Amino acid sequence: MNKIPWWKKSVVYQIYPKSFYDANGDGIGDLQGIIKKLDYLVELGVDVLWLNPIYRSPQVDNGYDISNYHEIEPELGNMADFNELLKKAHEKNLKIILDLVVNHTSDQHPWFKQAKKSKSNSYHDYYIWKAPVDQHAPNNWGSSFGDSAWTYEKDIAEYYLHLFAKEQPDLNWENKKVRNEIYNLMRFWLDKGIDGFRMDVISLISKDPAYLDGPIIQNKKYGSYYAGAANGPRVHEYLREMNHEVLTQYDIMTVGETPHTTVEEATKYTAAHNHELNMVFHFDHMHLDYGKNGKFSTKRFSLSALKQVFTNWQEGMAQHDGWNSLYWSNHDQARPVTRFGTDKHEYREAAAKMLGTILHMQQGTPFIFEGEELGMTNTRFKSISDYNDIETKLIYKDFTENKHLSADYAMETIYLKSRDNARTPVPWSAEDNAGFSAGKPWILPNPNYEQINVEKVLSDRNSVFYYYKRLIELRHKLPIITTGKYCLLNPQDEDNYSFLRETDDEILFVTGNFTEKKLVVDLPDSLTELEGKLIISNFSALGTVLKQLELPAYGTAVYLFTKS
């Protein structure tokens, strides 16, 4: 029997370094802050820490604009701090993976500074340049942040492509020298002993050479670039080359961020025989509450649609030798309690536990974003000036100035969807600045930090934290959570999410109430004659169950049945 890779049995905790813990009092989280809180992560029980970008950066997009891949961003510390973090994490049996951001660099990277000097410069072809077409941009693509995806450099009379901010020019992966540079920087960090990479927008690295106009969607000014940039013609070739040149030389985990990728496409990235990546992040469940203007909407998701998304990925990846990444949130998404549950005071903790159960009992590698284990909520700041995120500020301007929507509506969508919801500092205590920093934090803490903080949850054995700890322990203890086949029950039910996980010897029954009302859930007939034992719940559930289970508001329970 083949040995199960370690990353299939692991739980990953994502750290947004600027917002985790500030050790030196300058208001910005840092590497020493992570070191000081390692024991907290050990207590939670996670296996792997994923750090958002820690490289030198002008911070136009909070570190995703990298000016030097071999140096640490001074706001976060220095290489000695990183080496200490890596050493101490490994001593505590915590692995570390880093963000690999190689679709683009910062415009302050030495490569780009050289590239824009002249067309004959040896670095010019490190990026994607096009001549004007009829005195305007080569096509109608818009960037992810709302402006054109092309910026004109008049000194050399060409446009450069940037799928994100204009300060984030896209690298030209067609150039073998670029790919070799990337493989070398990967080896630099892997040789230090890191345990893998999360690869930022890796599905966008190969562009269709035709550079055709994209469709206008979501009432946007510019065309969508996804048809010409997502899952492009050479992306799998590039990743197989990366795997052969670098990844296969190390015992590591890789997860690719792959926007606009279907289950079928994802299996190409993750099927073991293709030798590309271990798993990918998809966004199908993140799109369920998009409205006519895209992500920034007041629309609420439908549970049947959510179940269908998870089921498609559970079944599709299992059928094609792929592997799922499981997540409710990350640094780019709203807080799951607000988005998929409720942040009403009387139900918040139950909803957080229920959402954790539904996710962690699926097949795949779960990712916990910092603060999720506290049941953190979205943040309702009073003014747009309180927000930091580049996307949020551009959306506010677009909604109020271009689309002539009310400021109140814009602020409501921002409350629901701004990336800053995830980026407020981790609240360590009810003290000033949420115990995050002795100085003024780079972004305001969530105003509810006195009610929701680490110190409080650690003193309450019934808190969301200890519930998450139990979920992680169960994954480590019960092989069925890793290997069991997934089967959805009652797909059209808009209130309850129930599913089975099954092996030759055992069956898990998982159920969650997504409403404020009590629900009575019928067990499948196949389970009523078997012996079942409660393994986790967020209410006083029956220790054994025969035919029905009554779930309170946002109640959840998992039963393990042994086949006779």
C-alpha cells in the first residue's frame, strides 16, 4: 500500500504577517512576532504555517509586489529573523511554506527598471510588451483592480501588461531565462529548508499569444482577461518543467492559486501522474454571492449551490487522482462567519463551529486563516479612509463616481467583501490595540476585539478555538477523514448540509444547520441499523443516534458508524 503523503494529513494555518503580531511596537506585524506566538499555534495543533509574502516590497499591494525575492521586507525583519523562525518552527514540528509570487514583480524590481530602459536591453523581454494598436492599448483587458491592464511607457513607445496594479508588471514566462531565474529563487528558499510554496495566481502565467479582447462582464469598464490568461496554452508545460527542475528534488507541498479553473482543469494541475502541483485553490464557492457588479455585492449565497460546488470538487478530484484544498477564507476574502454563517452575537460561536465542521470533515487539506479559530467577523469601519486595501478604495471610487451608486451602498458592499475584513490585526487581548502592538496598528483593529480575542477564547474550554483544536485532532486520529469517500445527502435542502464519508469499515455522518431555526435531520436508512458514536458537536447531542437528530440554530454534529 502506498504511503499517504504528509501534506494529505496536515492542517495549514495561514499567517498574514503584517497583521499577526507586532513584536517591536512599530504597528506592523513581523517575523519576531510570529516567533513569539509559535506556542499558540502548537496549542491549536496545526501542522503547517503558510506565510503571505515576506520579501522586500514597496507594499503597493501588501507584499504581492516584490522588488527583491532574496531579501526580507525590512518592515517584517531580516534574514536572521527568518532563519530563527524556520529553526524554531521546525523544532516545534511546524512546517513553513512561503508565498511564491511569480506571475509578476514590482515595478521597482531591478529587472523591470532595466526592462523599461530600451527595447534592446537584455531584461526587456523579461516582461510582456506590446506596441500600440491604432494609438491605444493592444486589447481591452482590465486589471483585477479596475483600471486598464496596460500601461504605456512613452520613452520606448510600448505598453506593458499588468493583470493587477500598474506597479505589478507581468513576467514573460515564454522567456526561458525568466523561468530559470524563478527556479533559482525557488531553490534559494527550499535549500534553506522551507517546506513548500503557495503559488500566487499560478494559472495566469501563460497568456494566449493572440491577446484577443475579453468580454465586458459585471458592468466593468474594461474587458475580462481570463479567457486569454487563465489556464493558458503553456501553463501545464511550465509547471511540469518547474516540477522536474525544482519541486521533485524536495519533500515539500505545493498549492497553486488558480482563479477561473474548473474541476476538469484542476485535475490536470493536481493528478499525481501529471507531475505538476499537489493541490490548487479554486474560487467556485467564492463566486456564489457575486452580483451584477461582481464581488462587491449584497447578494447572499444559496446553500444548495454551495453544496453543489463542494460536491463537484469532492467527487471530481477523487475520480481523477487529484487532491482538494479546503478553505472558507484567506487574506483576499471576507470572514466566513459573516459571509456563510452569521455574526449575530447569540449565534456567532455556533456558526463558526458549524462552518469549521462542514469544511474539516471533507476530503482534502484544510487551510485555517488567522482569526478563523476565534470566530472573527467582518469589520464595519466608519469611513472609506479607514480602509487600506487598494481594491477596496478603487471600488468605492468606481461605485460612487462612475456607477453613481450611493456611498451607503458602496460601504455596505465593502463591509461584506473588502479584503481588509481579513487583514485587521489578530486580537490577542482586550487591551489597547487588541494587544497586537504597543504602537498604532497599520490598520485599525476590528472594533469588537474586546469581545473576540485570543486571551478570552483560551480561558473558555467551550470556545471556537478549542473546537477547532478538536477538529484538527480528529483529522490526525481518524484515517477516514483523509481517505473516506464523500457522498452528499439531500442536495436541494436550503437549510441543512449533510454528507457521508465512507471506507470499507466505517462511515462518518456529518450534518450542519445553516439557519437560526431548529431542524430535524433524518439519518439515511443505511445507518439506522448500525452502531454510531458521536465524535464532535457544538451542542449537547445524543451520544448515539438511530433515526433522527434535532439540530439547534447553527448546530452541527459528526457521528462515526462501524459497519457490522
